[in-house]
Amino acid sequence: MTLTYCEVKKEFNVTMYILFIGVLLSLLVPGEAYFSVLNVRVELYRLLLLVAFLLLLIRNQLRHTNYYEYVILLFCVICSVSYLNTKGISGLQSAIILFLEVYVCYFFAKVICKSPKFNFQSLLFQIGIAFTCFFILAIFEAKTGFRVTHVFTANLFGTSTVSHLSEGYIRFGIHRSSVIFAHPILYGVVCATLLPLFISAYKGKFKSVFIISLLGGVVLSVSSVALLMVVFQIGVTLIEFLNQKIKVIRRFVFISGLVLLVAVQLLSQGGVVLFLSTKLALNPYTAYYRYMQWEFASVSIFENKLFGLGDSTSWERPGWMVSSLDSYWLTIGVTNGLLAASSLLVFWLMISKFIFSSYLARQNRVNLSFYLSSASLFFASFTVDFFDRLQPFSYLFLGLFVGTLIKEKMDN
């Protein structure tokens, strides 16, 4: 029996929606869930993203509708050239993984918003259920320090893991919780990113339960940046509320903030970065260490501007500093070079402008929640590396925000 065009399109939409849910669910599984093929680490979400990319390519769905979408493609091309230049053919694996986690995640999420099967409220409900379960596990982990999801997954797949984090991860008498994530800070950042969506965009059942679970996740991760993301979100919401009453408030706060930053840069020892990092962090020693990372890693970035070093561990540093970097931008700059970091920065700034402009055009709480999530995530990227599940999560949600806003614009 021959299918009509409409039936084929419907089957494609159903297939893509199921695939999208599969990607999302596979991202909610600890990183210990993998197997090796010819020394290549294979994870389910990457396989599903590869299938999604091939289907999108076959159906001609990878159409760039905004300038920043060409920029994100340019970023992936620059990174691919960087990996191949610094690692040779072995760099192809790193290039493919980055392409899947950045470009494909963004476009897949954007395209799925056009599917009749897609329902943003339903998606938030499923995410809310998952993170409520995570919060229960986080309470257990905070009390015992036992990383139950990691240990269970490692035993299931025959991989290795750490059952308890070191004593350095005990803060204020509790063990920092990571649940499914590789590090507690990632759990806190994802919870903080989701929080505005459940406060302003979600209208379904168990709203209060979901919000409490996400706030609880932020607290139990004991992460300075996650708490600051929430403070940032509250601050921007307050400014927007006051701006409805007094139209100059937003501009006044922006100009005052710039003046204050310039004053701190000129008058404080070490400049604005050191001042803010040490004054706003729960652990000022860790904050100062991250400041020193910027100082030393920047040297390696400017010495290898074009293609970077090909990895994030070979940068020049004193013997007492570990190789891992605590900033997404430093990691990109060291690994792939200044050109890659610059193109990615342009993408984030342009997409932030698009989301904020959409909010200004509609002045509704849902669009504001998209901006709060994306802007606070951008803020966090300067002090958190997007490793483990955070990078695909970030671009998946950016794609969802853009796809939902474009669909809203077309409907109106």
C-alpha cells in the first residue's frame, strides 16, 4: 500500500518525536551507561542524535532561518578543523561528538517544536517528574554521600565509578549531591536553568512539587553558581516588574551596573573578575583558584589563537594547579582556539538578543522565563565547564526556546 504525502509526513513527525523523547531520557542516565567499540566510548544519546541528524538531513529539515544558526555551524567547522589539525585523524571523534552535542541538539529541538505531537507543557511535566525523583535521591545522597545512581549504573554496564566523593565535597555538614550528573555543580546548574520554566511557563499538575524539587536540587548541590543563577533570575524579574511601572528602570539599572563594574575594575586590586568571584562565592578559596585559572589559561589561548591545543589539559600552569578548567569559555579557547570561542560567543549573544526581543514584543511570562533560563545559563558558563550532560542539555533547551518562539510568531 502506497502512503500519501500527508501520511508520510505524519509518520516522520511521530518518529522524530519518539526519537526526541529518547534523546532526553538517555541524557537523564548517568555517564557510566556506556560501552566501548574499538576504544570508542559509545553512549545512547549520541547514537540517537546521529540517527536524528541523518533523518533531518534526508528530510531537508536543517534549514537556517537566522544568522546565528550559520554562526553555530561555523563554530562546529572551526572546532573540527582544530581537532584535525592538532590530533590528526583521531580528532575526528571529538569533532563528531561536539557536532552532535551542539549543532544537532540545537536543530533537533528547534525542528521538533513544529511537530503536531510536541507539547511543551507535557515535556515540562515529564522533566518535572524526573527531577522530583532526582530530588529524593539527592536527599539520600546528601545524608550518606553514597552516589546510588552512579554505582547502580556502573554495576549494570560493567563500568567504573566513585561511590563516594571526597571529604572536600562536604559543605555545611552535608554531602554535595550530584544524582545522575558527574559533578554536583552540574546538577545545581540544570535545576537553576529549569526553575524559571516551571515558575512561569508550566501550567499543569504538581507545579509546586516540581518547583520545590528544583529549588531543593540547587540547595543540595551546594553550588555558588547555581545559587547566583537563582539570584540573577529574581533580580531580572524584579527589574522587569518595576520597568512595567517606571519605563526607565531597565536602562537605569543597565547603565548603573556598567558604571559600577568600571569603578570596581579601576579601584579594586585584581579587577572586577577577582572581586566578584571572591565576594559572591560560597568558598572564596575556590573562587580565587578559578581566577588564577583564567590568568594562566589565557596565556595558552593567546599563544595558540588559531586552532588551540586540541584538548583542555595541556595548557601551561604551575605544578600545583590541576589540568581541569572551570569555565566553558576557557575550555573552548584552550581546546579549539580564540576564533572558535569568539564565534560561539557571537552565537550566544545573538540568540540571547532574539529571545529577549521576543519577550519585549509579547511581554508575557513564558517568553521571560526563556530569557531568564538562557541568560542565567550564559552567566554560569563563565565559571562552569559544560562537561558531561550539561553541553547537550544547554543546546537542546536553546533549540526548544527558539523553536517555540518561532512557532508562536508564525501562529500570530
